[in-house]
Amino acid sequence: MDYEVISSEVVYTGKVFNIEKDRITLPDGRQTVRETVVHGGAAAILPIDNDGKIIFVRQYRHSAKAMTLEIPAGTLEKGEDPKVCAVRELEEETGFKAEKMEYMFKLYSSIGFCSEVLYFYKAEGLYNGTLNPDDDEFIEVERYYPEEAVKLIKEGKICDSKTASAVYAYIAEKEGKL
């Protein structure tokens, strides 16, 4: 199927993302408008401590108007390798470094309207680094076994899609299903 972009304009420019409004041609020749949140991508890290627990961060997310429990993650700098971002964000948000940082998978955070691609890494062999959150981040670190994390997802206490995706992928991997 052919979709052609006829025109594109940035209708909002922000600190973290822009919004573009495109006029496109549909396969049947009609035209319509699509809006896209344009985001440069991010890296997400599933840190596993030496006891087999996943390290999570609890932080305020304004879109949810709540403190949320998530895996550490951060926005890619322009042109930055996602693994470099993952290494940086793990230490900044949790205070840990990893002997092993292994690529897991990538996905769009919300493909229906957002261009953000998340690159997932599993961090193992953790050792102390330096906690250094951004100036506007107030983070609490928590640890849960994977089975506890699944329970928290089912109870709605973990409601972040990247976190649920990483937890379930990790469990599937551990069970030999990946």
C-alpha cells in the first residue's frame, strides 16, 4: 500500500518532543491528516541484582499525576548509541554500574501516534557507581523478584508499558521461551 506525505509542519516544539502535522494520501487516493509526537528515542534497562531481583525506580510522572514504579530509562542524546545511553541512565538513576549490558529488544512506545523507539538492555553483574539523577528527578530505588513484579503488574501497581514488556520478556527468556 502506498501512503505519501504531501506536506508536513511542526506545530509544537518542546523540550522532550515535537509534534508534526502531516497531510497524507491514502492508498485509495483520498487525503487525510496525521499528527505524530516526534521523539528521538530512549534506552530502557532491566537491572538484575546478584539475588535475582529486578531493580526498579519510583518517580513522579506528570502524565499519570502519580509516582510510578518503572525500570530505569532515559532519552537518547542526538546521535547517541542506545547502549551508551543505557549505561549512563543505569548509573544516574540507580547508582549501579553493570559488568554486562546485553541488548534484549526494541519497540515503539506507542506506535499509533508517537515515533519514540525504546531499546531494551538487561544489566547484570551490578556494582556500586554514583547515583546522579537529573535536577528534576526525585527517585526511590526498589527491588522485586520477577514473580513479585508480575503480581504488581496484575494489581496495577506497575502500569508502565516499557516495564511490563521488559519483565515479561525476561521471564520468557528465563523459561527458555525466547
